Amino acid sequence: MRELADADRVRAFMRALGSAAQEEGVVYFTGGATAVLVGWRGTTVDVDIKLEPESDALLRALTRLKDELRLNVELASP
């Protein structure tokens, strides 16, 4: 079981994902992660994201980052 994500852990994930990017793109955060980042709640069970574009480098990095940061990360669909 991975740990709950507070704002500091979500921000650490954002920095790590940005470092793994090899090209410009956009990451949309949805669900509980947005509520945590704006201070509406203290933690979330997972971090739901939508990548645009979905690059192979970032998708591969997600597996590593989930383990390193002990976060549940899910890809959101529109």
C-alpha cells in the first residue's frame, strides 16, 4: 500500500515528473490532488493526472516515480 499524498508530496511528484519530461507538455491534475493543492483537504488517496501529449518517456517515468515517492498515480480519462 502506498501512502496518502499531502500537498508537499504532490508538489514533489510534480517536480519529479517535470524533470523526467523530454519535451514540453501539459499535466492536468484532477480529483483529490487538486483539492489538496488548493487546501480544501489535507490528503488524497491517489493523484489523478492527464498528460498532453502522452509521451513514452513520461509514461515510463510514472512507474518509477510511483515507487520512489510511494504514491498512487492514476491516468485520468476525459
